Amino acid sequence: MDPISLQIIFSRLQSTAEEMWAALVHASYSINIKERCDCSAAIFSSGGDVIAMPGRATLPLHLSSLDGVVRAVLHRFARDEIRPGDMFIANDPYIPGGGGSHLPDYTVVAPVFGASGRLAAFIANLGHHSDIGGAAVGSQAVHMPTIFH
């Protein structure tokens, strides 16, 4: 592919990732997402590699969280099992690509299918929620013996 076409495609994907992030922020009811912008978005290849992330909007902490989440989905589900409309939600910080740096980080992953019906890519977003329940306010129960508490 010639360099000009490659740059046009990359810029289009980058712009799409930035629009994903903006839509997440604008549609959110969470103060953490709407006001603090504690969220990120990304586009991935069908193999789980990052293709594009918003340049100015992504929090550096989320780079490591988003990097392996699609590969974790592909590890648990065969490609031929994934269908249009599927959504995968992850928040386990103790498995590689588990979807966050701590429990209040939720990652949602969706497959994207091409016109031929073949899996073409994945899109994902990550948002920090202030309290997901549990034994302590703010979901920070550091004194609990297991993650399930």
C-alpha cells in the first residue's frame, strides 16, 4: 500500500476511535466518565492487536488494560462462536487482558463484522465506575482475602 493511502486509512481509524471516546463521554451518566473523562476507547484487529486509540483522549494507565483484552476474549471464545451483537464485559485485574487495572474499571468489547459476514475487527471502551458494590465504599476493600469479597 502506498504511504498516502496508508496515512488516510490510519487517520480515519484514529478519528473513529476519537469519536467512540467522545460518544462514551457525552452519553455517560457517571461523573467519573462525563466530568473526569476516566475512560478510553480503541479499535483492534480481529487478532487482538491495537489498531487505533484516541491520541489526546486516552489515559496512559488504560493502555495496558486495553492492550490484551481482545486477546483474552479470543482465548475464551473461538472465533466461529462470536456473532454479530455479542458484547463482552471484563473487569478482572488479575488475569492478563482482564479489562482493567482494578475492579472499578469495566471494559466492554464488541466484534465488528465485514459485509461478507466475516469477523473484521473489535471495538472496545473502558470506563472507571466509582462504586461497583462490595464490602467497602468505593469498591476498595483492600482488607478482604479474595477478589470475590
